[in-house]
Amino acid sequence: MTAPSGAPVFVAELPADDDRRYDPDALLTLLRTYAVVVLREMELTPAEQVELTRGLGEPQLDPDMHNRHPDTPELLVVDNSGDTPVVGNNIWHTDGSFLRRPIRYTMLRAVALPQSGGDTLYADLQTAYENVPPQWREVLAGAIGLHAYDRIAATRADAHNNPEALAGTSTYTPVRHPLIRAHPDTGAPVLFVNDLCLARIESDDGVPLELTVAELIAHATQDQFVYRHQWAAGDVVVWDNARALHRADFDAGLSRVMHRTTTAGDIPQSFTAIGEPA
């Protein structure tokens, strides 16, 4: 196992000659230490990708029915140049935070890449929390984030010229998650933010806090917390949404096709001020 050149410590890489790339138990072991695992030169059909994902957890169907693979609905085809582009992927987010049980793992495979550009960026939310300004810690202890599907639904309705996409706002009612989450495996405190779905932050009794979503996102996505993945043919990247933010970085009109699968997760648990899961 190696790390991509210049990558921060939350990223691991398995090269083409490492058979652990196809072993879900080995991947889960790595994901307990690393937020992002890069797998090089993978050969996976859509069905094989779903099965490898199933080894990490129960596959999660995406609410975007327009872009599900026609033969393998558990797989989402992320084609930014298609007739129904996947929306919001260029905004810092964790997958499915608007769910009561947010998505845990995401597996993304490069299918068609532009000659240049089209990178994906990842930010380590555990290290971001470890480095929050001291004056924030008391404010963040016990804070709640309200996560809503509204922004995704509105963006999708506009992009697809389909007002019916707004129906998702009633299917997925807003949920409240702890702003400082105990990592499901390690119990370590993690800053649980999402620029795509986090509508506001508040105290446990609903009083708005002095910190803003924009301030938290700006802190969490500083260069020292970020890994930029430059895709190569056959690359697969697996990440833990309980620890990593991500976003795509590409110019409008750039053609890029990815295959995405995800697993269901658990209800986020709060991390208390004394450092123990609630």
C-alpha cells in the first residue's frame, strides 16, 4: 500500500498489483484508518461494482431516478454532459446527509475522462475538527445541523426542466444531525457539515448559533485538509462519508462519466464536550 504523491495522511492507495482492491473486508479495514482509499486499474462491470459495494454495506438507491443505470439501478451514472446531469456534485458535500441514516461509503469509478481536468477534491473532517479555533469549541459542543433535501430538489428541477423533481422535498423531510459527530468506528470527533444540504446550525433547543455554515465550510476545506484526486483510466475511489467532504472540480461543458455506488449508514451520534460518544 502507498499514498498518492503529495497526498495527506487521510488517503491511502492500492496499486494495480494489490489484490486487496477486490476484497471488501480489506477495504473496510483500510477505511477504519483512512477516509479515502484510491484503487488503481480496476476492471469492474456495473454489476461487479454493486457486488463489491455490497461487501461494504447494503447498497443505497439514489433518489435521482433519471440517472440510475438501466440494468443495475443501484448504480448511478454521473454524466455531467448528459440530458439529465447529476446536480450539486461541484459543491462541497457528504452524500445523503439529508437522510435520517446518511450514506456511509461511496464508490466512484472513472468510465470516461476528459483529456485534462475533472478532478475530485476530498476534505478530512476529522482533522478539520482537531484544528478548529479554540473559541469555536464551546459553541460547537452540542450544536445541531438541520439538513434538508430542498436545495438538491430545486437544483434538479431547474436542471432537468422538471418541476416534479420538487416532490422530493416532501419525501425527504429535514433532519437534525449533530454538528460534531462521533465517528461510527473510532468514536473520534468529526465536523459533520455539508454545503449542499446543511440549511442552518443551531443549539439543541433550536436557537441559531453565531457560527455560519459558510464559516465552517471555509475552515473544513482549507488546503491543508484537502486531497485533489486527478483521475486516471480504471481508477476507483472509495470514501467514508462519516469523515470526508468531497466535490467535483470541472469546467462547464467538460465531458466526464463516472459510475457511483453507495451504502446505507447509521444514525449519526453526537460527540460530547468531554470527548465521549453520547
